[in-house]
Amino acid sequence: MLSEVKAFYKLFPQILPVWIILNILGNTIKITFHVDSKYIVWILLFTSVVIFFIFFKVSFESLFVALVTFSFSVSSYDLVKYYGMIRKKK
């Protein structure tokens, strides 16, 4: 159990820069091109997988880290958006 948690922490330096890139890319696409959120999700998923396959070769670990990074990016964006909506209501 503890070794699995340590393995995830070893992946964090790979996740962080791509997470930032995906957040910036998603916001830029949404603001600039007025694309629906359902399409941005697919664009970010594809981009995440391509980045990890290019830099860390095609493997299950690369796919797993790409999916984790994508999930982290989308959930953090939704959290910020939801928190902003709550603050606007007050």
C-alpha cells in the first residue's frame, strides 16, 4: 500500500507541468474560439495522451499518467469555476 503511494509521488513531477499546460490550453480555447466544454474535454484528453506518448514513449504508465493529469486538470478547472459561481452569488 505504501509503495503504491510512493510510486504516485514519483509521477508528480511529470504531472505538474502538463497539468499547467492543459489548464492554460483549455482556458485559451474556451475564451478565444468559444468552443463548448464537451469538446474541450476531448481536446485536452487527446493533448495529454499525445504529450506523454511523445516524451515518455508509448506504454501503459504513460497512458495512466496522461489520464491522471487530464482528470486533475479538468477537475481543478471545474472546482475553480464552481467556486467562482458561489462567490458571485454572495
